[in-house]
Amino acid sequence: MAQILVVDDQKSLRRSMAITLSRAGHSVDEAASGEEAIRRVDESLYDLVITDLKLPDQDGLAVLEAVKARSTDTEVVIVTAYGSIESAVEAIRQGAHDYLAKPFSHEQILCSVDLALERRRLRTEVRSLARRLEDPNDPSSIIGQSEKLGRVLEIVGEWAASDSTILITGETGVGKDLLARRIKQLSPRAEGAFVVVNCATIPDNIFESELFGHMKGAFSGANRTRKGLAQEADGGTLFLDEVGELPLEIQPQLLRFIETGEIRPIGQNRSMRVDTRVIAATNRDLRAMIKEGRFREDLYYRLNVLPVEIPALRERLEDLPELAGHFLRRFARRFGRPVEAISKKAMLVLKSYEWPGNVRELENVMERAVMLCRGKELRPEHLFMPGSGDLEEASAPTGEGSGVGDPIPLAELERLHILAVLKGLGGNQKRASGVLGISKSTLWRKLKEYGIDASKLASSS
């Protein structure tokens, strides 16, 4: 069954389509105008929208634009009179799946709907398969042969079979979520659900409802009964990411849940038991938070039954070449780039960096480097790591957006890239123009525009 919205100002035609589609097993909403259609699209997620091209307040192209702005997966079929076929063709250019010329039969509308929904299903399936082939959350993405990482993997291999709570600690970006998935994969619950709760992103006032669920009418806005995430993980694993951000008022209920295995949805007068294994992770110092009164000591001990700390990337730099190579191959495939290897000089640059953002930062750096690289070998001028010694002095941005992966204006990114290329080539403008794929005169204008003195770069190299 699909969720379908039919938009037409002619009530008889709109009702006829709605009845036909409902009899075919679909759930159908109706709208008599473009404004009403856009409002409904804001309120609900539809699999398909069928809209007349000519509406009293605005045309079907405006509805098409609004639908695609909210969900590119929603298919759109345009209904049009013979005299506006050209407009219908234009709608297809803008993303509509098909158009139906009036008058049309019940069989024609059902055929068009079936084809549109099949297209949507195939696109979703292809995307799902692509994610499976290259899943950044795949536990096998824990890469490295270092002694420190090996010790961690050995420990979790021994503890995975247990149902005891595990607390994973480590700096931001070290891969705590991947390790949690590895534990689940190695446990007897491998086929069960893996439910992630990011404690830092759920608003305090709805946390209890999100974690334990609620009954219809339990509070204002509770229009239906909702199962909590702890219950969703029944028979599987509940992963509490960033558990240090957990609201203080919810901590006693989490403690009770871990101790008893029972939950009580808001508005329900009895508890229910669930079979859920809890894994928690944090980059915060929970002991310090206990002293500050921001984290319960009894909850800490219940979470910290089996503690695991993941070492920072700078503590296992022997794993860096393998990790960098892994990301290079992933992004080269994803972006269709010819890059195949990392030069020795580029690897020296990577190894000399402190990596405050750990593996996640390395991933971001490699993604950007692969995008900038036009040849088969990734070189130092393709790398950008804020705080990496001389490169920062030559090209450090100011203000916001200076971190890897942070928003940064396109012009600033161009300036930084030109600086990095010139720095890597000792200020040689002729070679730099070749690497950048622009003429010497264009490079000269860019240097003037950005106030870059290439001679200083040559003297400092």
C-alpha cells in the first residue's frame, strides 16, 4: 500500500481518481488547490503525488517543486489537457515521473501509478544495495594492526558473548559506534536489532517518550501510542551514544531499566519486561561529571561493568597508512576519481599531523583530497589539515569554518587550495598552474585577487 496525494480543483475527477486508487489498496488524501497540496506535503510523507497542471491558485509545477524540495524520493505524475503537453514535458524535465492527458481511463491511471511506485521501489533498493556494498558503519571498517587496537578488539571479542553492559570511552572520532556494532555482530544477538540513541540530539522534554514510549493521550500532542527505542531493541542491542549528555532527570529511569530490564511507557500503569543488551559510549569524563553533580554515580557503575577505551589515532599511527588507503579507495570509487596511491611525501604529511579529530577527521581529509586530486597519485598539495605546521601559517583561514568538514566559503576553499599547491611546489607558478588545471595568466589573477605573494612561499619552502 502506498501513500498517495491527489491534487485537482475538479471535485468529480479528484474523487474518481481517489476511489480508483483506494480500491487498488492505496491510502489516498485529496487537495483542491496548490496551496492545500503544499500544506499536506509539509504535514505528511507521500510515496506519490498526482497533480493537475492547471490549478486555481498556482500551477502543478509549483506543487512539483515543493514535493521534490521536501523529498526527492516522492514520485509525481502530472495531469494535463491536450493543449498543454509541452508544459507536461517540461514538468518531466524538472523531475516528474509521467504525465496523463485528459481524458484518461481507470486502467491508465493505475498503470501510471504502478510504474511510478515500481520506479521508487527500485531506486530505494539500489540505494540500499549500494549502502550495503560500502557501509561506513560496517564493523569491518575497524582497520589497523597496531598492538593497542589489537588489544581492544581482543577484549571485546571475549566480552561480546556476555549480556553485561559495556561502556566504550574515547575521544571524538575514534570509532566508538563501530566498536559497538562489532560487539553486537560478535554476540548471540547478532541477528537482533541494533538501535542507536544519540543522547546529545534528543531534546530533554521528549527523552523519556523517545526511550520508553508513550500511550495515546498521555500528554498534549500524543495522538497515537508509540513504542520506545528500548522496546524497539527487544531481543537485540540498545546503543546509548554520547551517554554523558543524558538529562539528569532521566538517569534514574535508565538505571532502573538496566537493573530490572523493565520499562513503563508514559501513561501506562504497568511495567513490561524487555530483553535488551545495553552498550554505552562517551567522550566525556563521567567521573568528573559525577563530582560536578551532573551524572549519577550509581548509573555510572551500572554502565561501567565492562569498560573499553579506544586509543586516539595519534597513539596508533602505525595504523594510519592502512586507514588512509582504505578511505582513498572508498572515495575514489564513490567519486569516480583515477587516484590509486598516496605519495611518500603525502604520507609523511599525514603522519606528522596530530589528528585531534581522530579517524573521522582523517576520513574527511581523505574525502577532500580525493576530490581535489586529478591524477593517479595523491600528493601533499591535495591535503588540508588545519593546524598542520607550515601549511597553517601559509593558508590558515580565519573566523568560523576553519575545521575540517566545517562550512567554508567556496572562494576561501579555492584560496586555501591554491596556497597548498604553491607551498607543495615551492612557489613555482608554472607547475602550480599545471596542477590546478588553469593558465598562468588565470593563476596570476587569482594570486592578485587573494593577495597571495608566491615569492614568500618559494623562500619559505
